[in-house]
Amino acid sequence: MLTIHVADEVRHGTETVKDGAVAVDGSRIAAVGLPEELLERFPGARVRTWPGVLGPGRVHEGPLPDAPSPRERVHAVLKSGATAVLREYVDSPELRAAAARNEVLVLASAQAPAITVHGRADLAVFDGTGACLATVCAGRLVHRRR
């Protein structure tokens, strides 16, 4: 299903689009621009509106947070706005499986995340205090703060 994520700001590469939007088709980014343009281009898309700044998902660069289970450790990373972790910290078969089930990228080294058309739809929305409001990993909404 195609979803258009609308936010107060969208950080796309070196650009910031005020009142911008990102269209997500499956696990990929279909387009970035103004909401009106994307709604015209993709009629019938589901629209999610977020108060805050939408940008690329982060890379969690340290050990995964402590939690009772591997699934909860991965979920804690997603709640922070991260959609990727470093391989050196995903050091057990259980953690690797939990990351794979949630489509969290496991990277050999940190890479600068970016929103690119046709790229993987890894997005995060942050409020003015820096708190994560929502995380989209491979096109799926995997965390939403209420």
C-alpha cells in the first residue's frame, strides 16, 4: 500500500522541505516533495500526518539497550528512531533473528542515512525536544509514540 508521510519539515539530503512529504510504496521511497504534489501524483494513498521533523532513520552505533528479550532490545532501538545497528553489537543468533524479523539493517560500519527516491524507506519523525514520534523501517510503521 502506498503511504504519504506528511510532516512539518522533511530532511531530504542537504535540503529541508517545510511542510513536506515522503511517498512510500512498499519498502521503497517513491517520491519526496510537497503534500499537494504527492497527493495529486498518488491519489488514494493513505496519508499519515506527523508533527515534527521527518528524516532518515538513524544508525544505532552502540550496544543495544538492555531489555528482557532480544525482541525488546531491537524494539528499544526502533523507539529511538534507529532503523540500523552495527554488526559488532548484534552478537548472538537471537539478536540477529530479532533484527531480521523487524527488517532492521545490520551494518558492518556506520553510514550516513539518507532519504533517496527508490531507496529503502527507513524514516523517523522527531519532535522539537528530539524525542522520536514514529519510526518507519523498510516501509513499515514499527513505532509510534502516543
